Amino acid sequence: MKQKTYLTITPFLFLVIAVVHLIRIWKGWDISIAGSEIPLWASWAALVVASYLSYSGYKLK
């Protein structure tokens, strides 16, 4: 994969991940993995990280 293609796809994927976490927070969806419930604060943290990575990737492009 060429660097230009990578720098186009990666920020978009992180943006999609950030939007999914934002929707989870907004809708209040419950998520459980192997019987353990994932708290909403984890989505807040993931939203911040994914948004930052998306912004940084876009800036590099």
C-alpha cells in the first residue's frame, strides 16, 4: 500500500470509530464482552483518542 493511500484511509477509519463511540454515548448503548460490561467512560476515552488520531492523520496528509 502506498503512503498516500494509507494517509487517506487511516484518518477516515479513525473518524468512523469516533462517530460510533459518539453514537454509543448519545444512545446509551450497553456493551458487554465476555460477560463484563464496558462503562460509558471508556467510550469517552476512545472518542478522544480516535478523534485525535483522525485529526493527526488528516494533518499529515
